[in-house]
Amino acid sequence: MQDIKELSLGELEEKLLSWGKPKYHARQIFSWIYQKGSYDFNSMSDLPAALRGILADEFYVLGLSLADLKKSADGTVKFLFELNDANLIEAVNIPTAKRATGCISSQAGCKFACEFCASGLKGFKRNLTSGEILDEVLYLKNNLKDAQLTHIVFMGTGEPLDNYDNLLKAIRIINSADAFNIGARRITISTCGVIPGIKRLQEEDLQVELSISLHAADDNLRSRIMPVNRKYPLGDLIKCCQEYVERTNRQITFEYILARDLNSDYSAAQKLVALLKNLRLAKVNLIPANPIPKSKIIPPSESEVRLFKDYLFKAGLNVTLRKERGQDINAACGQLRLKYEQD
């Protein structure tokens, strides 16, 4: 059987036509799955019974199962999902009063082995299909009670731009008015700095947000904590970012995890200012580190964070400090999956 979410609206219309069925049923099916949250073709009451039977024989809707769930005191919910081949992925619901952000994985495991991230500690397994990515969004949407899923961030397990084609196919369905209808500007792709993917993204007719995990402003340190920098060093990355901004006229957010005795001192702040001061439409998002098992990464003190932020602000950079959510449930990337696989 095939995952029906692997089909775009146009592809589903073509499938229906090949069966001799009217193509307008495709929009009805999209509505049932993505807007009404139905996993059962038999419940799609405005479809002819014969078509429902064919769909049930040919397709399935949901291709993952819940392996574990953790709920934080602040309302954040982390889901550990098992895929059909027993690989594990994570997704997180981060609700506020009336809206929620879904943090979505794009791969099972990760090949980029960033020192501060638990996602790659068990290695890379495989890319997720576009249908599996949409599975996560569906599950998060259908498990919200008092808030609506309004934002999607690809900051879960894996490197989104390393799974480019499946990622973009899923995003176009997330953005589609016939499906989730989440605006492109409410969808964020976070990358460790995969330059070919950034160059491809700037050619897309999509106003998605781009976030780059930076975490160091000199090549020696960044190459040590982020091996991707050996292939795509900072000079090339910043040049690529300048081209992206000029091409799209869209802001880039640089994520910067602050870790004690690593990248949170005065010298590191100076280097960060020097690296970004001439880049138009740049924002720095500071993130105090999460302690990670088997890693020497530890959070800085509150005073270190404040001094670092103040220096960047006074130097003219657009800087924010991320409010931590879900710390009591290990909500950072890969932590629940890592614990589950070790137990």
C-alpha cells in the first residue's frame, strides 16, 4: 500500500482520473485528511462508497505510531514516533494561549554530528519521506486541544536541506490552502549551513523563513563543534547568505547556542559582531545550551548570557534571547530518542 500523503493535489487528481473518477474528489480527500484530521477513508462521507473502497485498498493515511510522550509543566509536549521500519523520530508541540508551533523532524538520525545536538549521537538512519514529515504535522495538529497549529519549524531531528526534495514537497502541502493552509512566513527551515540547499531555496517561490545554526564565529571553533564547517566554511557561508538576502529580500536568523567556556565570552561576541555586521537583514537568536549526555556542553550563567546579548545589541545587531521551553522533559532535539534507545 502507498502513503496517500506522498501525492500532491495534482498527483492525486491524476490518480483519480486514471481510475475514471472525477478529479474534484481530490480536494475533498485533502480536506478530510489535512483539515478534518481523518485517518479513515470510510469516514469520508461525501465520497462515493466505491471510491472509498478503492482508496482503502490502495492507500493508507498515517504511517507512524506513538512510542512515547512527555508533557512539560509549561505545556510543551514532546512526541516520540516509531516509523514503519522501527526507526524513531521526534516532534514537539509548543503551545501558547491561542496558537502552537510544531517542531518537526526531517530525517531519522543525522549525519552532521554537531557537538551540542543529541540528534546525531546514534548516527544517521535515513531521510523521511514527504508523507512521514506530514505525518508529524497531522499528529501534532490533531493532538492540540485549546490552541491551533499555526507555525512549523524544521528544527527537529536531522538536517532539512539534506532531504531537500521531500522537505519542499511536504512544505508545499503544509502551505496549501487545500491542506493545512499554514502561511509560508510561518514555516521555518533550520540548517547547519548546507550551502547547495540554501542556493536551491533562494530560487523557490516560497517566502519561508531561513534559520542557520551558527554557534561560532571563527572557523577553527566552528569546525570543531560543527564538522559541516570543514566543507562549507564561514567565509563561503556568509557570502551565500548575502546572496540569499539580495535574491529574496528576506531576513536570515542565526541561531547561536551559548555554552560556557566555549563561545560565550567577550572575544566570541566580538567575532560574532565582526562576522555579521555587514550582512543586511540578519538577526541573532541566542540560546542558552541544554546539557547533553556524553557531551561537555554546559549552559553559561545568566550574567554571561546578559552581557553577551548586551554587547551584540550595542554593536547594532538585531538580537533576541530564546525563551526555553520543555526543559523538564528533555525537549531539545534528539534527547528523548536518545534516552529511549539507551533504555
